[in-house]
Amino acid sequence: MSDDSFIREVNEEMRRDQAHALWDRFGPALLALAILVVVGTAAFVGYRYWDETRANRSGDAFSQALKLANEGKSDEALAALDALEKDGYGAYPLLARMREATVKADKGDVAAAVKDFDEVAADTDIPSGLRDMARLRAALLLVDHGSFADVSSRVETLTADTNPLRHT
């Protein structure tokens, strides 16, 4: 019996020494990894919060500008959209540019609206689908206020076989 107890104590002591050696060897790396995971997760969650907050702020400003435009307060809506174009986040500056042109057209300033849509259509930083929409919007305004050549020059690129708007 005493031999079993002695062997058990020796085995426990050996296991304890092995665990201690293992901890001495890999413990600091495991702690560093755990800290890195916690810090990385906190940074990711913090970035998402910051990103969502900026997007929400821009979305609220865009919604307010649309409300002003719908209430017939064109000048205030244009000022709000201009501010959003300069300080907005994500796609909101582009949406503000497009909506600003629409507000100008609704206000009766078709030439300025067409100019704004043409600027969006010429901006190569904007995705091609949105540039095509700007071309189409300018052409639709020019149907009533421009010549056939003006309309044709804007929609000609939309007729390509690969363009999704070719049937519009």
C-alpha cells in the first residue's frame, strides 16, 4: 500500500513539474495570444460602432434633406444636401449629388440639374451603373428642355449590348 501511495505522489509530482515546465515554456505566448484576441475583438467592435454611427448620422442628414425637399423648402434642402456632399459618409455624398440635381430640376433650374447629372456621369470614381443613371436622368430632363442631339449624346452609351440599361 505504501508503495502505491509513494508511486502516486511521485507521479503527481512529475505531472506537476511537467505542467509547470509546459506553462513556463508556453504560458507567456498563450497570455499574449489571449490579450491579442481580446484587444483585436475590442478594436473590431469599436470600429463597427464608429462606422455605423457615421453612417447613421449621414443617413439622418439625408433623410432630413429629403423631408425639406418634399415640404417645398428647396433652398434649405439644397444647403443640407451640399453639406452632406462635403461631410457625408459612405454612399451618401453621391446620393446627395444626385438628389441635389433632382431638387434643382424640381425648382425649375433644369440647366443646373443637367450640369450636375453630367458631372456625376463624368466622374470615373463613381460606379458605372450610377453614372449611367445620371446620364439617363440628364437625358430625361433634356427630352422636354433640350434638343435631340443633347438627348442622344447622353443615352448613346446606354445602348451598348453589355449595358444593363440598354432597354430603357
